[in-house]
Amino acid sequence: MKTSAAIALTLAGFATANPIVRSSKWKRAGLQGLDFEIINLARNLESLELNYWNQGLKNFTDEDFNNAGYQGFRTYLELFRDQEIAHFTVLNEAAGEGFENCTYTFPVNTPYDLLAVGQVITTVGEGAFIGGVANLTDSPSRQTGAEIIGNEARQNSLLRQFLGLDYFNAVNFDTPLTASQAYSLAKPFLNCPSSNPPIKFHSIPPLTANFTSGSTPHNAGDEITVNWDSSKVYLGQDVHITFLADMYSIPAPLTQSGNDGQGTVNLPKGINGTSIIVATNFNGGGPIPDEQNFAIGYVVVA
Ligand SMILES: *[C@@H]1O[C@H](CO)[C@@H](O)[C@H](O)[C@H]1NC(C)=O
Ligand SMILES: *[C@@H]1O[C@H](CO)[C@@H](O)[C@H](O)[C@H]1NC(C)=O
Ligand SMILES: *[C@@H]1O[C@H](CO)[C@@H](O)[C@H](O)[C@H]1NC(C)=O
Ligand SMILES: *[C@@H]1O[C@H](CO)[C@@H](O)[C@H](O)[C@H]1NC(C)=O
Ligand SMILES: *[C@@H]1O[C@H](CO)[C@@H](O)[C@H](O)[C@H]1NC(C)=O
């Protein structure tokens, strides 16, 4: 008896070493309309993250991380990969059949790149769930979304700690993204088979943003140079840069240097961590309507 109990415990230990918890609630979800579209986007984002960490595991050894100054990071990389398997699996089961892996391409050549881009990807993933939860009508979906948000936020904090960035990312409240904003930030990394259920959100053109004064952690007033593709995006004179932050979005004037798709903006007060920025002329208080997001990117403030 004693022996078989010990064996059972050992087996249980193996079985839970890499747990994938399937919520029984999901089986009843039967997602419709916008609920389906949001969860379909979410499974695409989780698949992107899973493939990201998997590529990282293939590309870099323990020694690579140690030499780059990220002692012991590979253990967390394995953990993140396992967490993303769990997230992807539960969302894929909820959204139903038909999903195949896309081709995932990332601007990563070094261990530093892996952490730095991963830090942005987890910021976007978390923001996508926060915005998604606001629009989901299906209660099990909202609950599972919330369960994933906390997990992604801790991944993000750990990455930020390894990178020497502000552990908390945002000041008091994390930043919600609309589905179109989240999709557009992920889109450059994605090339999905046409047989996959399509992501039915608006694609917003990219902008890149880089600080051209001060150093991390940046202070209000530091200058940011913003670039966009002027052959695809026209930003009229009334367009500003809105820093998506906390509960509020903070607009700042954009000074355009000509017609070459370049301008500057100064960091407003109250922005911290990795801020998602949008070129827009929208003046309302809520989320920026899809058609008024003219270009989107991010800047790492602290
Ligand atoms: C998709 O990619 C992930 C991560 O690389 C891998 O674990 C999984 O087996 C792949 N799925 C299929 C259906 O190829
Ligand atoms: C992994 O390495 C390949 C080949 O060098 C590269 O294309 C890819 O971006 C890298 N991905 C990650 C996440 O490290
Ligand atoms: C999500 O809800 C917000 C209001 O909180 C709304 O502005 C936005 O358009 C909604 N998104 C979708 C895709 O319906
Ligand atoms: C500028 O910012 C973009 C992201 O917006 C980043 O991909 C790029 O590496 C940055 N360039 C430099 C020179 O830091
Ligand atoms: C970022 O947060 C820290 C800590 O709350 C604060 O000292 C700093 O002023 C903030 N930065 C900006 C640009 O608001």
C-alpha cells in the first residue's frame, strides 16, 4: 500500500510538472460575434508569445545568457514557454478548430534583444487582454482573460528587472489597448496561413519612436524622434502624439520637420514604463476610435 501510494505520488508529480489546465467552463462558451473575434485575436497573440520563447530557447544557451549578464534567465525562459503553452491551449480550445501556426519573425539577434523585445511583447499582450476584457460579454472568457493578465504582468516585471527597467511598468494602472491597437502592434511579426480564422480588426500603420535626449529612466521634457512611412501615412497639422497610459491618455504636440515622415515630441509628465503611442487628432476621453489611430508604436521611458 505504502509503496503504491508513493508511486502514485511520483506519477502525480510527473503529470503536474508541465500542467495544462483546461477550464471546464470553456467547453460551454460557444463564442459568438465580438466575443469570438477577441478570443481569436488572443489565441493569435498567445501563439506568437509561445513561438517567441520557443525560438529563444533554440537560439540561446545558458552560457549565452550568463555571458550577456542575465544569470539564470534560461530557466525563466522555459517557464514562460510552458505558461504560454497553457494560455494558448485554453484559448485555442475556446475559439475552436482551424488554427495553424503562423510564420513568426522577430528582430532578435542577441540575448539582450530577446529580453528587450519580449518586454514589449508582454506589455502588448497584457494591454490586449485588459482592453479585451472590457468588451467581452462572455463571463468565462472574461475570467480566463483576467487569469492570463496577472501571469503576463509577472513575466513582464521579471523581464524588466533583468533589463534594469522600472519593475512596475506603469505607475498605478496598467494600460488597456483596443483590439485594433494590439493587433497592429503584433502584426509586423505575423504571417498567418490564409486558412486560419482571420483576425478581423483594423490594421494601423507602424511608427517608430526613439529618445533623442536624456537617458533611461527618462524625465518629462526629454525629446523623442518619431518616424513613419510618409508614402502610406499622411499626418495633418492637427495631429498629435497620444501617450496611452494608465487610465488616461496624454496628448503631446508633434512638431513635423517636413514631409519626410519625421517629427519630434517631448515626453509629457506622468508617463512611465513602456508607453504605447498613437498619432491621432482624437480629442475624446475614451479609447481612440479605430479610424483615428493614424499610426502606432511604442517608446521605452523607464
Ligand atoms: C506551433 O508552434 C509551437 C511553438 O513553436 C509548437 O510547440 C507547436 O507544436 C506548433 N504547432 C503545430 C501544430 O505545429
Ligand atoms: C532566432 O534565430 C533566428 C535565426 O537567427 C532569427 O531569425 C530569429 O529572429 C530568432 N528569434 C528569437 C526569438 O530569438
Ligand atoms: C470596445 O469598447 C470600447 C468602449 O469601452 C469601444 O470604444 C470600442 O469600440 C470597443 N471595441 C470593439 C472592437 O467593439
Ligand atoms: C527605435 O525604436 C524602434 C521601436 O520604435 C526600435 O525598433 C529601434 O531599434 C530603435 N532604434 C534605435 C537606433 O534605437
Ligand atoms: C516614473 O515613475 C517614477 C516612480 O513613480 C517617478 O519618480 C518618475 O517621475 C516617473 N516618470 C515620469 C516621466 O513621470
